[in-house]
Amino acid sequence: MPVLWRDKTLMSVALEIAVQAVRADKLPPGRACVGCVLTSPDYRAIAYGHTGTPSGFPEDLVAAMISDNEWDRWCVHAEVNAIANARRDLTGWALFSTKAACRECAKVSVQAGVTRVVAPRWSGRFAASQIDADNLFRWCGVTREEWPA
């Protein structure tokens, strides 16, 4: 399947959202960030999100987080942030993410009505959860496309 120019653009936006969140010190030092873009079926509406803490979370506490365990307790994943930021029915929407969805993000995405997910192949310490996510997408009829194609 050929890569659509719109898909390239949306993935580029997701990557830039992740880069800008790191530059704006929205994460503890040394942490990678995930960016996510949702788009309507006609590509006319978008919503986006990045890995980070809930709105209003004290910035000094973010800077003090040094362990994965501390970060994992308070981190809101990019997909969940994008879905919350959309504030609308997402039936039929597509999700573009700079990292493969975890199990929890997959459940939220399916429940929100997302029908297409474009993201890199699973990897790293979350691979088991990401494999579960891909299974959930398949079971629920969500198209899962690897990026790059």
C-alpha cells in the first residue's frame, strides 16, 4: 500500500509535537516523548497530544522525577492526551503515533471509535503490552499500519 502524502504530513506533525514537548521541558530530564495526531476521515479536523503529566501538575514535581516508576505513575500517554484534547466523537478517525500503542492506549482508542492506527513496530520494554495492543486492534477491526510503510 503506498504511503499517502497526508500520512507523511500527519506523522511529521506527531514527531514535531514530541520534539517541542521535550524542548518545552514538559518531561523529566532525559525522557523521550511520544507525539500523537488524530484526524477525521476527511482529514479536515485534527487533535493532538504528547506524553506528559495531567494539566495543572506542578512543574517542579516533573523536574524531580528520576525513576521510571515515578514517571509511569503520573504520565498521561500521548494517545490518551490526543483523545481527551479532541473532545468530540472519534468514530472513524485515524491515529498517528511516534511509538506503538500500549495495551491501555489501545483500549481507550478502540473505545473512542478510532478505526485506523499508524505507528512504528513495537519495541523496547513495552513490547509485550504493544503486542497485546496490536491483537486488540485486530480483534476489534481496527486497521494497524506500521510506520514507515
